[in-house]
Amino acid sequence: MSDITRIAEQVTAALGGRSNINGIENCMTRLRITVASQDSVDVPALKRIEGVLGVVEDQTMQVILGPGLVDEVADEMGRITETMVTMEGDEQAATAAGGLTAAELASRGEQIKTQRKQANQTPLRNFLRRIANIFLPLIPALIACGIIAGLNGVLTNLTVKGITPWATGITPALGAIASGFMSLIAVFVGMNAAKEFGGTPVLGGAVAAIIPFAGVAKVTVMGQALAPGQGGVIGALFAAVLAAFIERWVRKWAPRSLSMLLVPTLTVLLAGLVTLFVFMTLAGWISTGIGSLANGLLQTGGPLAGLVLGGLFLPLVMFGLHQALIPIHTTLIEQAGYTILLPVLAMAGAGQVGATVAVYMRAKRNASLRNTIKSALPAGLLGVGEPLIYGVTLPLGRPFITACVGGACGGAFVALFDMLGSTVGSTAIGPSGWAMFPLVNGSKGIGTAALIYGGGLLVAYVTGWLATYFFGFSKEGLEALNAPEVDEQRADLIGEELAPRA
């Protein structure tokens, strides 16, 4: 039996068997599983499975496996349970096994969607989910283009200095590969946004494509000529959402015999006119404001701004609110080539790594917790923080707060250099921790940015460790954590007792 099959079968069994599983969703690091009865789920057994980095108990069970492994386990669980597997951010991208008919798959898919809508339906969560569904599918391309842009930057600098003359013909090609996607990112945002709001993706993309088109320079609004790309992804988002609403409106009254002509034509025409004469100007103001606010915040607020941003990011991740920052990061990357906010926010994960090391050292006789840390720490070093949040620091209460202290100090360190004129940014969103090194860039070049970012990580590691080692536990809590009979359930109870005191 392969490791993938073993994990999938053990997870299925711990979740109450195939009859208790109604839906499986696969995101970048975890499985989100809708179960018929939570009473049938054996959470301690689920946590003990080798390969499982953490478990989040909610209306939808979340099993954290880490990037890569989660995809293979999801596919295998879909085969074992004969359940459709959906990808986060793409409800239609589904796979199934077990000989289910198309009608059965469609019925099962509708059942899963209905259950998801009923669970956790709040306006804020719905809004953030939609924003995430629009931008998350773009992250792999942003990462790839960011890494290629970083490599091209290094080669360009070396070529200018005469160290790598052989790269003279390569750097233009790498530049084209890295920049091609970003030049048309508005189109991809438009397609995803239209789909998310019930429209036809290609119509949303067609309207959003107006924004980067060079010919918009001939259009004048309020006496000012438009600039190609004005409004960026914000304008594309507005345009595609409007297109989706117009499309649905036209479909309601258009005669069936003429709908093929009327629906796409009126959608693109009406949404296109509003995009040109309203959205590009409005979104241009918003995009410029975002860029000015981000730069002004770090250049003026300096360490204090970094302290607040780095210290509050872990709670944002815990509640899923960090997804609201995705369009802001994307806008900054589109404007300057990198987002200066992400390296500061990434310090939160580094503070948690330092805190986790301290927990490992303090919990000398808690084999279960130490095993969890050994499994989750490598992912944490690479910027995948959920296993450490839900498996280590958050259940213990006070170490979660001391981890935030580490993140705050690391954020203050990076923001100090931003205020001094050495900005540090990331050319893509997604990776953090050590995985961000190939993506860093800044006003003083890649080398300086990497040194500052590395210094921030070191500060966050050390302060997170110090705060947790010396202040992360009460005397009673530490004794209980290291009691000979302690197990994971006992550790959870300790965390519940400590959290109010923290």
C-alpha cells in the first residue's frame, strides 16, 4: 500500500467512514471535508495519522497536509469514497471515481454546494470567499513569473557589470516570460470575477481586456486621456462584476432566438462603456491610493506600522480575513513590480516558528505535542503556517500571543528599513518564510532586500522564541503540559484553560 493510499484510508476511517463524508474540497494546504455527523469523527485518531500536520474542528472538518501531498490524498479519497473532489476557488473543477453517472455527480455537487451555503453564512465570509475565489487561481502564475523576474534581475545586474556577458541574449527572453502574464492580469481577473458572480468568463475577460488595451489612450474622460492599464485589477474586478449582472439581466428578457446575439453584444457594449468612462478613472484613483497608502504607512509609520502589521497578521490568518489583502498585494505588484506589505506580514509566520521551537523545548515530556511540532515545523519554515497555528500555538493559548509578539518585532525591523529608504517587497504572493527568498526585491536591489528580509526573519525567530520560552506558560500550565499522562486531548484542555488567562 502506498503512503498516499494509507493516509487517505486512515483519514477516511477517522472521519467516520465513507458514509459520513458528504463532500471533499482541496485547497493549497488542506482538505475541507463536509461530514454528515461530527459525532462520528475521531479527532484524536485523525491527529495521530502520520502525514497529518493538524486538524481544525469546525462545521467543515479541515485536515492540514501541506502543499503537494494534499492534492494526491484528495484524489485518492475521492476514489475511495466515490465522492466528488472540488478545488478551492473553482467549484466546477471536479473529479470523481467509482462509476458515478453524470446525473449523480451533478446531484452530489449541488448537495455539497447547498451544505456549504448553509454553513457559516455571514456577509463578511461570503465576500472574502468570493475575493479568494477570484485571485487564488492566479497565485501559481504569480509565483512562477515572480521567480523568473527575480532570476532575470540577478542576471541583468551581473551582465551590466560584465560578469555574465553570455546572458545578454537571455535576459530579454526571461523578461518577456516574466512580464507577459502581468501585462494581461486584468483579463484573468475579469474572467474569474465574471464566473464567480454568475456570468460567462470570456465576457468578463473581454470587458476587462479594455483596460490594458493601448487604444484607450485615445479616449478622453473629464478632459484627461486614459492611460493603458489605468485602474488595473481593481478596474477589471468592477468591470467583470458589472458584466455578470448585465448578462443575467439581458438573459431575462431577450427572446430565445436572439439571445446568442443580444446577450454577449449588450453585455460587452454596456459594461465596456461604463468601464471606459467610469471604472478606469475611479479604479485608477483607488489603485493610486492603495499604493500611496502602503508606501506612506511604512515610510512614515516605520517600525510602529510594522509592529502593528506583523503582530496582527496571525489573528487575521486564523479568521481567514487575510484573503481581503490579496487584491491589495496584486495591485502593488502591478504598480511597482512587488508588494512591500507581504515581507512585513510574513514576519508573523517567523514569530510563530520561534514560538514553536520554544514550545518544543519546554514540553520535554509531551511526546505527542513534540511529534506534532516535528511534523509541522518544516512547513512553517517554508511559510505554511496553518499546521503550527491550529496544531501547536493556538490550542495552547498563550504561545499564540507570544508568537504574535515575535511577528510584531520582525515586522518592525523590516519596516524600519522601509522608512530609511531601503524598501523590501515580494514579486509574488503566496510563499513566505524561506520560500520568499527567490521572490524578494526592493529599491536597493535584490541583494539588499534579501539581507533585510533575512534579518527580519532572524529577529522574529529570536523574539518569538524568547517571549514564548520565558512568558508562554504559567507554572501550573507547564507542569500540566509535561504530566506523564498527558495526551492530545489533555493538551487541548490545557490550552482552553490557559487561553482566557493569556
